[in-house]
Amino acid sequence: MPRVSRLAILQAEDRRAPTPRDLAVIRSGVHSDEETARIAVRALGRLERPSLIADITPSLRHPSQEVRAEAANAIGQAAQGWKADKPPQAAALDAVSAPLVARLKVDSEPDVRAAICETLGRLPYVNAAQAEAAEHTLIAAGEHAETVTDRLGVAKGLEALVRLQRKVRPPGEEAIALLKRLAVPGVSDVATGARIRRLSLEALIAAAAVDAQVLAAATRDPDAQVRRIAMLAAAPAASTSVSGEEAHAALAAGLTDDSPAVRLEALRMLRAREDASACPSAISAVSDKEREVELVAIDQLGPCGASADAVAALEQAVTDRPPAGATRTWHRAAHALVALAAAAPERATAVLPQFIGAPVWQLRMYAARAAAQLRDRAALERLARDEDDNVAEAAVEALQKLAGHDADPIFSAALARNGNQIIRAAASALVDSPHRDEVVPPLKATLQRLVREGRDNSHDARDAIVRALTSFGAPASGEIPSKVDNDLNADEFRRLASPRARITIRDVGVFELALFTAQAPATVLRFARLAEAGYYNGLTFHRVVANFVIQGGSPGANEYVGDASFMRDEVGTWPHVRGAVGISTRGHDTGDAQIFVDLVDNPRLNHVYTVFAQVLNGIDVVDQILEGDVIERVEILP
């Protein structure tokens, strides 16, 4: 099939195939050459319509192993449509899983078998019998797994099955035994089997089935991510058989681990266990050489008000406010203020005014969080009028909890602001207000303004206003015509056939990405166009969650303000491993060009968030990024 036909398939997929003609274009590609067939099968899955599974299933017998693996994944993705619609009938789901199981038994390629195992783990089963059948199939596959790829597929399938189905049916003894075997390094796969051990340990934690032997082995594992997950395995909910002493020993070892990811997770889990050493350990870690550990340690001192040393450490950190113009030195003081508000409220109250008037807006935002902890209504009312929408949002959300509808005049005034995040917070605070006559007019006026502006990414704010108006018996529509139009064209795809991106972070360093044009073509195209237009230059990484993700690329430095038009999800087979780069969304097909980088393996994000790139080099730079760090520039290197 000519290249233009592949482009037509991508265009139909990007439109979400609303017409029979679009579906016919995609279906025709299934019967074309190998690469076109793979693209078409993937497109059918991404539409997430269970009715199309019948079109995908025959491709499980395709001569190409790449197409067969794509078909297995596409079946799993199409089945996700049942979550948005009514749950499937048991017979319908049996009809989906049966050909997968049959193919698993006869396929000669490990990559195909692995894809089938992962799909069997993530199908939306509706009863315990179906979950049990899937489990037995995965156990059988695990017992006969001869390659690392096969074992990885089994681990993926079992991790997803346990995480998604444990309420329907907890895993059986055979599955737990297999996971324990996979979680411990074998003689031949210490290096190549790290992801298998990570996934198996995650599954055991979800099943609350970690035992002392598994915990001890994971604590000593050569892979830092396994050791990090071992700290999570020491949490009370992760096991019913690990003693307090055994858990404490594992966490104590984690506190001195070479990896900062392990050390900070150990701090968190000591607090989760209410361990007697939680406060002393956090005090020691305040001087950790790695900033991310230091900030987590400061956060952990909030419940340590009975310790004079903890309060003293927080008071010292609170004084570390940045000089004028500094951008990377405010974090200690900001985190310390919020922790001090919990540990020693009267001392936090004394220094709060200095933060309310700080020139760095992030310090004022953290001041709003501290004021919420202190229940300081006057401070919150002042911060709700702050010139920065992020500061105002934090204050409005706190005021709603503290003052309720007594603060409605402040909430109503906030509706006139521009930031989607503050409008959403203010509208949510006005739901069921007793001051109907006063609040309905500004709600309607703001909704009309947002509809007139026609920006896709204001949908959260519009939805919040509609909910508020509905609570007053004044329903309204906040719908706007979708503006998704990626203008896909073959010339740009050829130019971006094997591209890289170089991202420079001010005062931090540079990291490079491999862009996955083949996996996520529309996403790569949008990212490249925006980058080449200078869109990201000067924006920030506004969200940093240690041992999870960093997120950035918002003109408003928050979750709710991004590029005006939404982009389609392009979830695929590349997993959310450490260094994967994805598109942040707030629902299906709501990407607004904000990006995130996985700091660790995040299997729960697989098949939910688009992965369009992977860090090639500079992951150490990514680890150093702090909240508010500035993206100096993004360069596309074809």
C-alpha cells in the first residue's frame, strides 16, 4: 500500500474515526503490507471500541510477528472501551480472551507471547472465574518460560492482573509462589531480569504477600529500583507476615543506600509505619547531599513537633529564603514553612508574613498551604487576591474548606481571573452556595467568556462552572467544538523519521530524548512543531514528585493551563519505565502538550498515558530538576 494510505490511516485514527468512511480506511489497511497492517491494527485498538475486536483478532495469525504482537496489544486497548461504557457480559469477554490463550500456546515468538500475557493481565474481567482463568494461563506460561522476554511478559501480566483484579479475586497461592520466584535474582538474570523483579515485587506488594525472605533479597538487590520498591514492601499494607523488626531492618538499610531514591523512600515508609526512628532519621536526612532527599526529609518533620531538634531544624531551614533574582534556592524554606506549621504552629505563624510578601511566587503559594494548616483565614483571604493565579488557587481551595460559603464574595471575584486553575477552584467552591442571586451572574458571565474563547484546555473550568450552575437549578452548556487538528502530513513524518530532542534546563544541564515517531506520530509532530516555534522556551517544570514524575511545559505553571487545543492519546507498547517521556492528560484525549518524565518505572501508567520519547542521555540531569526549574530551550535534531 502506498505511503499516502498509511497517512490516511493515521489521519482517520487522529479524528477517532467518526464516520464509516474513516473506519473503512483503517480496516483496509489491515489487509495491506506488513507495516501498513501494523499501523492499522494499532489504530483499531486505539479507538477503544470493543466492537472492533473482531476486526483485530484475525491479525493474531498474521505472518509478521510485529503485527501479531501489535494485535495482542490492540485487543487489550480496544477492550478498555468497556470501562467507559457499560461493563461487558461475561460471555463477550470470554470470546475476547479465548483466541489470545489459543495463540499463546502455539506462537513461536517470545515477543508475541509476552504481548499476549500482558494483555491477558489487563483485560477488564467481570467475575472471579475469569480472573482465575487468566491467572492460571499466566502461571502456565511462567512455568514454561525459557527466555527473559517470556518471563517479562508473565511478570507484566501478573502485575496488571493483581493490581486491577485483586478486589474481584485475590491472587492464588500458585501465582504468589511464581511471583516470589520471579522477584528474587536468579543466577543467569541478575542484570537482564531487573524489570522482571521490579514488576513481581510490585505485584506482591499489591497482593500484600511480601514475606521476610523476599524483602531481605530485594533490600540487597543490585538494582536500585528494586531496592526502592523494597522500601515500599516494608509498608504495613504490603505484608501480613513481615515482622516490625524485619521491616525496620530493611528501612534502616535503605537510609544508608547509595541511591537517593532508596533513601527518600525509606524515610517515607518509616513515617508510614509510625516507626520510633522516623523523626530522628528525618532530622539526619535534612543534611543529605541530594536535594530531593533533603526536601522529603523536611516534609517528614511536620509530625515531629515533640522533638526540639526537629523544630530547630525546621526553624533553621525556614530562614534559607532566596536572594532577589534567585530561582533554585527557595525550596528548603518553602517546604520547611509548611512542615513547621504542623510541628510548631506558633512559630510558623510568626514567620508567615515574610512569606506572604515574598517576591518569589512559589514561596507565596507554599505560604497559602501553611496558612491552611494554621487555619489563618486572614492570610488566606489576602493570598486569594494574589496577582499569581497559582497562589490564589491554593488560597481559594483552603478557604473553601475553612470558611465555606462565608467566603463566596472572594470566590465570585476570582471568576474574573484568567487562569483555568483558579476559575475551576472558585467555581467548585460556589457549588450549593446559599447566595444564589449573587453568584449565578458571575458564573454565567465567566462560562460565556470561556466558551467564546473556545480553548479546549479550559474544559475543567467550564465543567466546574456547569456543576455550580446546575446546583442552583440553572443548567448550562460549556461545550465547545473540538479543535483537534494535527494537520498530519507525509513530508514532516519523513523529516522526523528518527529525531532527537535536546532540552536545556537553566542552571542545571542538558538531556536528550529519542522521539518515537513510529509509536506516537501525531504526538511527536505536535511536540516538534511547538518546540521549533519556541513554545517551551522559558516555561518550567512546575510539578516534581520524588520517585514518580516531573511535569512541565505549562504557560501557567500548573496542571490546567497548556496549549489551547487538545491532542489525541497515542498509547502504545512502550512502557512507562524510568526516563520515559509522556503527555499529561486530565481524561481521555485531553493532552495539552504538557510533558512528564518518569523518574522510576511506573507500570500503573502503562496503556493510559502516551509515551512519545525516552531519555537517551542526561537522566542524571533529570534527577536534579527542582520545582520551578526553567526550560531554557527545546531543540529538535532530525
